[in-house]
Amino acid sequence: MRGQLLGWSGFRKRVFQLAVVGAALAITASAGADQSYTDAAGDAGAGVDITKVSVSNDASGNISIRVQSASPVVAKQAVAILMDIDRNPSTGGQGVEVRLYDEPAAGIAFFAFWNGSTFIPAPLTASFSVGAPGANLAEFRFNKNEIQGISGFNFQVVGVSIDGANLNVADAAPDSGSFSYDLTVASPSPPPPKVRPVIGAPAAAIVPQAGKRFSVTFTVTRSDNGSPLTNGIATCTALVALKAIACGKSLRGGVARLTLLLPKTAKGKKLMIKLTIKAGGQTVSKTGTFHIR
């Protein structure tokens, strides 16, 4: 790609946005994609010779494009990025919907969008910034929401030489066509598995006798690791010959204990006890039957 960047000089003269140097966006490269592209050195003459481009994004959709040049970008030089955000070369201005521009010596930077017939400056936002984080390095930062929340884009980086009102292409990366970048956002961690109570068989130290207190215990463990269930709600139902009687309950250290006073008239009748445990949105019940002496 050689020639001029047509239609850019008006933007430069009007100076839509001064460069914002600093951490307007904090890019966390490890949280998303990080991809590098190379371009041959020594093919720009005295202009900006682009050698490497690195793109990264974080989980919040903050995007960083870093442009490495063989030498510093000096007066009458600039770096521009042409973005095809819908990946359709037949739309936009010659296939481009977004323009980024940085002319550090003049303190000029802008972010412009195709509106269907021409490019217009983007509104000032905190998410767009331009800086020089290292030697011979220009960085453009913005959020994906500034470019319609897309998940990927094609782009070309251009080294610009400025001759009066003309913005001439000194180097392009790649020399023809475009680079392609897809945002990668780490998948959210899966929710923890639901823990279901597991109730063991009822156990009693003595045989139930009419007119006496009687206790039954159940072991209650976690379904995920088999350890004692320490948090949950216990309820109980006790029936003697199908008639309900009072039932006390407790759940401590993975042991549920049910305590009841058997009626004096219960001799020879059947006792049914039902324990219900609610924990982690799960409800489980266990029933035990005993013959009363």
C-alpha cells in the first residue's frame, strides 16, 4: 500500500482530540487475547517503518493496539490504523469503518467513524487514549463498545509521512490485505455444584417403649465429598398408629437427632419417623419405622 490517505487532512487540521497519554484504560493482557503481527523492516524509506503490531484485550472488552517502529515517530510523521469492524470490504469508506490516528510531535490524535457517507469524529470518551509506553512504541486504547461491541475486526496499520496538507503512506502492515483479530474473553467460572444432603439409615440405642422418651439418629453427609453436613434445616414427622406426636430435632456436626415422648397407650403399635433435611436448595427425606413395646 502506497500513496496518500485521502480525506484525512481535514481531521488533522481541525484537531478533534489531543492525545491522552496515561492509563485511561488498564489493559490486563493475561485476561484475554494477546496476538502479535510482524512487518518487514527497511521498507519505509525515511518514513515511519512499522516492524511489529501487538493487540490484546481484557475481560471487560478493553482493547490495546501497540505499534512498534524501527525508529521514533518524529515531526511530520504519524501512525494510523484502518479498521474494518464488520469484516466486509464492501462497506464503510473503502472497507474501513473506524480510523485511529496519532501524530505525537504535533499532539494530535483522533478516533473517527464512518457514518454512511463520510468519516466523523467520535465523541470524547474516557475509554480512548493514545500514548507511548516504550521506545519507538505507540499505543491506542479503547473499549469494544466504542466500535459497536464487536467480537473481532480486520485492520491495517499505516506509517504516515506528512507533506503539507498531504498524508502520504510510508509503510503499511501488512503490505497488502489486512490483519485479523478476535477478542478472547475468559469464560466465567462454572457455578459450584449443588450440594445434596445424603441421609443415612436411622439408628437407635434402645428399643422404643410406650410412655418413654425415644431418640433416633441419622448421619447426614454432603453429596459432593461425603463430609458431614454442617449447615442445613432439619424437620421431622412422627406418627404412632398414623397419629402425629410431637417430635424434637437437631442437626449438629453431620448428625441429625430426633427425640420424642411415646404415648403410654402406644404399646404394640408402629412408630414411623420421617426426617427431612433442606440444604443448598435441595430437600431430602428419610423414613424409619419401629415397633413399640
